[in-house]
Amino acid sequence: MTAADILQVAKGLAAGGVITLVGLNGNVVNVTTDGYLESVDTTARDLLNNTTYGLSAIYDAISGTGGVDTDLSTILNRLTSARAGYLDELGSANIPADVDSLLARLTTARAGYLDNINFNIDTRLGTPSVDVSTDIANVKVDTNKVVSDLSGAATTGTVSYLVAGGEQTALEFAKTNIYSLLSLHLDLANFTTGRIITARVYSKIDGTNYRIIDIVNYTVGSHDAVTISPQFNLNNYFKITLQIDTVEIGDVSIPYRYVLTNYT
């Protein structure tokens, strides 16, 4: 631009007129002295209206949907005052103090304990020197036996009271281990009504000789069964005898039922 051109521009500004600007590519733009566009030629107008880099595109980029304004609003909504305060923890006065606290807690000795977490259990335990699979199987068998013994299954059958009369053994438990007699019943219904049956209970208290520990008389027809219900524990020989007051004309069948459990 020559000195004369500059002078012309100055005169136009002073007079409040319109300045015509011509670009290198020939586009013409008329601008008033207060900064407004007066007029543009067709080519310049097309450039200003361009949807990619024209004025409307610039406006949309700033204020339109997904523009700078939207992004700023999103940032402000996410970065609340409380969250902004959290950033203070990143300050030089806080982070070193926190690191110092962690270092004080995680001493060298404590850090070494972490190595104990990473190990091979097989290596630590080694190979068993003795095969215990047979012992485990035996324990299972013994355990099943204990459960079976403690369950107290009922035993039933019959015994005969012989025509000869006198005191006769009805049932005997020849045991030296600890066991428990949960219940015992002797059915006397096959004896003649009115007969008196004496039941005696014996135990080898000293381990050798039977001693009477109980005697009960039963009248047939009024009491048709010898019953021992209370549970009690024994660890020696035990028997029950019966004796009739008047002999029968033949042997008498006596049904029985008892429940016994073994402890050893």
C-alpha cells in the first residue's frame, strides 16, 4: 500500500465513510468506520456463510450443541466445589505428608512379610514321609461303626421258660466294654393268667460274681410285660431271670425286644 492509499484510508475514517478492502484473491469487503460490514461481494459472502469455517460455523462451535459452551457447562457440573476441594490434597503440603505416613507404616520388616504370601504350598509342606490313606480309610470305617453302635438298633427274638420251673435266665449280656441298655421288654402274655412271675436283675459288680440289683413281681393279666425303660450304662455282665410261682404244663415262649448301644 502506497502513502497515497494510507492517506485515502485516513480521509475515509475521518469523514465517517466506508472503506473498501480488496483481498489478494480479489474479494471485496466494504467496512464502515465503526467496524460493521457495509457490503461484500458474492465470493466473500459465500466464504462468510461457509458451514465449515464461516461465521455461523464459528458461532456454532462456541455456542451450539456440543460446542465450547456445552463443554464448559459439563465441566462445571462435574467439577463441583467439593470436588475442586479434593484437588487441594494434591498440593505440596499434603502429598509429602501422606507419603511420609505410608512410609512410616510400611516399614522394611512389614514389607518383607509380603514375600510370605508368594510361596508354593507343596514346597513348604514337602512330600509326606508316611502314606496315611489306609489310616484315613480305617478311621472312616470306625466312624461308621460308632454311628451304627450309637444308633441303638432294636434286637428282637424269643426265649423259652422251661416246664421244670424255678429261676431261669431269660436274657444275659456278656459284655466288658461300656454299653447302655436303653430299653428292654419281656412279654409275659403266654403264661397262665394269675401266675406270679418274679423278675430278678443281676450284675457282676466285682467282675466275677453276679449280685441281685433289683427284684420285681408281675401278676399275669395285670402286668403282661417285664419292662426296663430308664437308660443306664454298664461295663460288666448283666442278666435278667424269671421264676414262676406255679409250674406250667409245658414250656412257655417269651417274646423280647431290647435296644442296646455300644460306646467302646
